[in-house]
Amino acid sequence: MTLDLSYINEQPSEAQEEAVRKAVEQECIRAISTYLSEVADAMETNGIETLNAPSIRAMAETLNQRLETNDEPAN
């Protein structure tokens, strides 16, 4: 039985690479934003104010705004 490995030499298009990069970046940002929100909730619940919750929420919101920007088509 012959195994066709010709696909190994195929290169993804620049558009495909960009789409993958963007999708990975969005999921990373989404995960970080969710984590920061959970940290802020834990800080509020436990009365921890070394880092204040509004600052962490602001960081999460900034990341969420970047997600919205990444959803827009590139020019």
C-alpha cells in the first residue's frame, strides 16, 4: 500500500496563515480576559486589595475590546 504524502509539501496561503494566527490570538486573549475576571471576582470575594479589582477588570475590558477589533475584516 502506497501512502500519499504529497500534502506535506503544500504551503498554506498567506490568508490561511493570517486566519490561523488571528484565531489563536483571539482564543488566547479570550482565555486571559476570562481568567482576569475570575481573579477579580476572587479578590472581591476575599477582600484582597493589593491589586484592585477595577484595575484587573479594566485590563480584561481592554482585551475584550481587542477581540472586537480582531473580528473586523483586515484592510
